[in-house]
Amino acid sequence: MTAIIIGAGAAGLATAIFAKRAAPDLDLRCLDGATKIGAKILVSGGSRCNVTNRVVTERDFWGGASRVVRNVLRAFPADRAAAFFDTLGVKLHEEEDGKLFPDTNRSRTVLDALLAEAERVGVSIETNSRVVGLGRNEHGFVVEISHRRRADAKESAESQVRAEVAAFPDRRLEADVIVLATGGRSLPKTGSDGVGYELARTLGHGYLDTTPALAPLVLDGNRHVVLAGVSHEAALSLRVNGVVTARVDGALLWTHFGVSGPVALNMSRHWHRARLLGEDADVRLSLCPGDTFESLEEWWLTQERARPKALASTILATRLPASVAGAWVVASEIDQDTTLAHLAKADRRRLIHALLDTPLPVIDSRGYSYAEVTAGGIPLDEIDPATMESRVCRGLFLVGEMLDVDGRLGGFNFQWAWSSGWVAGHAIAKARRG
């Protein structure tokens, strides 16, 4: 049996390694259009590669059916992923929020270990081999490959994909099994341009329109500019047509263009999906996550009794960065020289409401070029979660980011790559043995 994996990123390498470990005599090769593979692994986690998380469940993901995600994750959970990397000589350590990083704090350590293991088990990796066509014949699949460079670097990635899928190939290969592991559209400089979606659709698969996810948010106005570089805990909620549909919390970082940090990145997919559906999406900011109006008012009254001569901005700066505290006091139309003893009840309550619920004027995200992952893609109900095999096209397997699954920040998307790769790899090996 001959198997070809299209894409040699995290999910593709994992599938290849697990398949060859379980079936050493399997004829398997990986094809990748890049000259040097693993670019997305190298830039991930600030070039440190957040390999996985201490605890990963289906609740850490959005997109398709949670049941499908749960079944795939349970087949190869986070502790087994950590143990797998340990066998490769990659020791991991835990940081805040359960994130697991290599002890070297270098993404290169992870990529080199995967490539070394792929070589050890006999995986053939062909770089500069861009798949431009995929079809079926009476024996299985026909893969059409081009080794030519793109003609126009200024052309959009989507236009290039359409042109290259239709291009005349340099050579053709045949295979019994195909694995699509081409990733989504995020970070296109690393080679992710959505070609896998087109290949899957030529074989009958459906497609859910994609949007950026885990991307910084761009804000209207200039309120954020003076706060650039300031970070603090916050909570964001998304109201769609007046109804709260998503809540996330975590660190927020003010920037010259808007907001970044985990809480903004996690919110981006929800904002984009709502806008994709043409909904009225309104992002709201709480600077005091975990507080209610009543708890915050009691805190202010306690401070007033204890320090009546203190400035309102000074007291608020005990909970928030001083620049943020001052900005919210001014925005609430309270004089910065106002002491707690002279803070009127109406002013205090207006400030509390602003601290708990301020509109965040999101006008866009920074797009795929800065997004860490893609939302949307091939529908999950079109694959068998026990094998990752297509329900539409027998012999075709789909793994990783090109499926309609996207996780929150913290190593969850890599875990999906390892888990889906393990399931597909072992299913292919089982078919080979059978």
C-alpha cells in the first residue's frame, strides 16, 4: 500500500511518524511545497513552540461538533503527547495556564526532533513539491505535482491556488491513500494558502468559509494609542444582536493599532464568525473580570471610608495600571483632582459601569498575516473521528488545521495536530496490516 501525505507541517509529520511506527513496511512519503519545512512550528509561541497544554478537552475548541473533537483528543491526549516528545528527547516544562514548552525554549528543538524521528522510521520527505491537482482513477489516487515557482508574488494567495490547481503538472504520482495536512490560511508567509481546501473540494468535500482566528484586533479611534505597551487582566464579551454569545478572559495588551494579548486573540474568531454571518457584533470590555457592580461598589465605599482624601485615580491605580486608571477616570467625566470624599454617587456609579462594560470599537483584526490559526474549513461531520478518514471519499484522510476546528491560545491547536495525526496514522497502519 502506498500513502502520500500532502503537507509536512505539525499534523503531516505526526501522521507520517505514527503511521511508520505502527507499520514500518508502509510505503509513505510527504510532499511539501516549501523549500524548508516547519516554518509555522518555528515561529509559534514566540519562537518557543507551545507544544501542548497540561489539560486539553473539547471545551478548549470551537468549530465543529464537540463530540468529534472529544473522541479525537481522547485517542491521543495531552499527557501522551508530552510522553511522545519525551521519547524524542524533547523535555517539556509547564508555564502559566498549563502551557508546555520545550526546556530549551526553542522551537527549533521541536522541529529537529520531529524531522529526526521521521528520518529514523523511514519517512521520505520531498520539499519544493507543490501539489496542484488531486484526482481518482481505477487504482486509487493521482497526485499532480509542480516544482515551479509562483509567477506573480503580488497575486493574492487565493488566486494563486486556483491557478496552480489548474496548472499543468511536472509529474504525477499514484497512491492508495492520501492525507491532506496542508493547514489553513493563517501566517501565509509560512506557506499556508488554503490549497488543501481546493483539493478536498475536488473530491466532493464541503467547505465552511474561513476567517482568521487568534489574531490581534484593530480598533477605531485613538483611545488605545496612548496606552500602547500597557498590559493587564481583562474580560471581553461579544454581543450579537444584543445577546451575549461569547465570553473570554485573560491578559490584554494595548497596542498602537488596537489590542492584542490572549484575551483579544481568543475573541477574534468569535468577532469574525459573527461578521461573516452579517451579524451586528459588539465587543465589550471589562477591566475588572470576576467583579459585579455590587462587589465593585462595595470596594469603592470601603476605600472611601479608609482613604477619603485619596484621589479616585490613585485608588483605581491600585487595581489597574496607572495610565489605564487615569484614562477611565477621564473618560467617565470625573476630574482627576477629585478625592474619594468628593466623588459623587452618580460619578462613582458611572465609573463602575465603565470599568465593567465599555464598548471596544473593533473594526477588524490584523488578518491572516498575523492570525495563529484558521477558523472554518472542511466540516467535521465529513470525517470519521475514529480514523480521520473522509466519509465522502474513501482512502482520503484529513488532519490538523484544515478541518473546522480551532482552539484557544495555549498549545491547544498543536495538540489537535498531534491527536488527529495519531488517529490517522494508526488507521492507515491498520489498513496496511489488514
